[in-house]
Amino acid sequence: MRLFHGFDNAEIARPTVLTLGVFDGLHIGHQLIMRTVVERARAISAVPTVITFDPHPRAVLYPEAAPPLLQTLDQRLEGFRLLGIEQTIIVRFTREFAQLSAEDFLRDVVHERLQAKEVYLGQGFAFGRNRAGNIELLRRVGRELGFFADEVPEVRLRGQRVSSSRIRQLLFAGKVNLARRMLGRPYGIEGRITRGAQRGRTIGWPTANLLVENRVIPKGGVYVTATLIDGVWRRSVTNIGTRPTFEQHAAPTVETHVIGWTGDLYGSVVRVRFLRRLRDERRFESIQDLTRQISADVARAESYFARSCVRRALKVV
């Protein structure tokens, strides 16, 4: 995938079919937009292109109301590539850029610089100064300049509109199954393994402590997870919380026990996908009670992974 930072650096050699937006999470609604762009680009021999913004526009214009993002920028870019996008332009969103009128943006950037033949927006998306760039303006300018414009319908699940904000709510409530259906994949986080107190090793259940890059972490508790190590998804159980059996008023941590793993992960960057919530985190009266519960958690995780449908879908070892 070709990657450009800003329009001035973009070297556009062929006409494009494009979309624009933040696309945080790349949920199934976003995926429909990407499929539309990719399919239409193939049909007319154009380059499927995404214009995305970093940071989130609300983080610049309304920082007190800016949402925590589901993905890092690198994760979002990887998602574009996997969905077939061949060209991504990252716009550094600033207050100055926010003053650019939507019509000037369409004329000078979309038409002149990017040679757009078709442009697709998610339903309700708006851009440009005062959010004046809606689908009606896009269609009018497109008719004048000779490019086609259309709006991709929203996707609904169980009667609910699929959106990044709804997925954040589900994750903060620990509802990782419904979040997975809206994302089209399990929610994942990424982080570097750091050295902790190593209590897990002393009680027979070693854990990897993640310094998480993602800002959205599911509700505290114990989860069945899959952890990516050396390109292989491995069965795991992850605890999010404050280790109340050992400490009081500790900062929340993310600790993952990789089932059957004996290697050294310190310093490695791993990914963890949340598959099923097992229980709340709680304080145990003794270490023996804690180890019995961990054993039960791991047994439930192994039963989960033993299902044939899970093995086929997740390809974990």
C-alpha cells in the first residue's frame, strides 16, 4: 500500500476511487465502504484510495469531548491494506485545515490533485468548514466537475446502528461478543511486554504484563483471549484489573497467561484479542483460592477453544 503524509507529498499517477473519514475501529460499516471503493476501483481501473485524519478532528476542535480511539494509526493503516486499499493519504488535522471549505477541498484536492472518478461517503459523514461537506454538496460538485458521488448505507446489527461509539460502550461494559460482531473480528489490543512483580510465576501461572498502546481497554475482569506470538495465535487467558488479592489501590494492568507457553516474552510486542468474558476480577482470601480459580478459568478457556467452530474460525494453537 502506498502511504502519503498530506496532499503535497502525494504523487497520483492514476485516477482514483476514494473515500474519506477517520474510520476508527474499521467496523463492519466501514468495511462496507472499503469494499465499495475497492470493487468500484477495480471495475474502472482506478486506484482505491482512503483519505484519513490524524489526530481525530474532535481531538483538535473539541478536545474535552474527543473519544478514545479503538485503534492506533498503524493498526488502522494495516486494516486499510488488508481490505484492499492501495493508497492512503494521512491528513494532519489542524485548526488551520479545519477552516478549508468543503467545496474548495473537493475542487482543489479531490478533483484536481487526486483525479477522483468516484467518491463514496459513509451515511451522515460531513467534512470541511462548519461540516458543510455533506452528500448533497458532494453530488452537486461531482456533477459539475465530472466525478460520481454516492453515500454508502449504514449497517445495522440487531436493530442497532453499528458505530465506533457504540463499540466503545460495549467494550467498556465487557460485552466483547457483541463488539466482535460489530467489528467483524475480535477486538484486539497491542503492547510491549514489561517486567512485573512476577507473582504469577511464583504461584505456577506465569503472565505477560502488557504496556498497552490502545486507549480503549475492555471492562476489568477475566477473559478468554488469543495472543499473537511470532506470527501464531495462541490460546490465552487475560486479566484486566488491579490485582486485589495482592495489592490495594494499584493501577490497572493487563496480564496474559499464554496456555502452554514456556518462552521468554519480555520486550516483545504482542497482540491480544478478546473472545469471551469469564468473570469479574475479585479479591481472594488466600493464594490457594486464587490458584484454584485461575485453574478453573484456564479449564473454561480450553473448553472454549476445543469447540470445532472456534478452532476453524480462530486458527489458534
